[in-house]
Amino acid sequence: MENIVSYISIDPEIRFGKPCIKGTRIAITDILQWMASGMSYKEIIRDYPNLQEVHIRAALSFAANRESFIKIVATHENFALAGC
């Protein structure tokens, strides 16, 4: 995929610094929640015509990359919360 940084901005003055699609106030979390609720690319673009498919792919890529940096330290509490 193209460089996702060219599509994502983080500005403390926009949406409290949440990562957003550049030039919009649409946060990455908005796109993820829409997709999680079952919306397709086409439905999102129909409802938010300033978005393009590349923006949605950039949001997914950003979230996947961010997730790869999360590190959970295994503790007894983590396992208890997980029901293990």
C-alpha cells in the first residue's frame, strides 16, 4: 500500500488529537467502528463522499500497524481477566 502517512494526520486541535483522515474530521476509530458494524466500503463512501477507498485502506493499515506495537505483559491479573 502507498505510504499511509500521506492520508493520516494527528492534530491536537482536531478531534482531541485522534488520528484522522487528512482534510477531514473523520477519525480512524470512526471508520473501524463503521466497518465493525457491517458497513461496506461502498456504504461508507456513499455516506461520507469526501472519503475514498484508499482512505479506508489507510485507516485499516494504520490500525493494524498500531496494534502490532501493543505489548501485553503477561501477569496473573491478565490471565484472570481473560478467564484462564
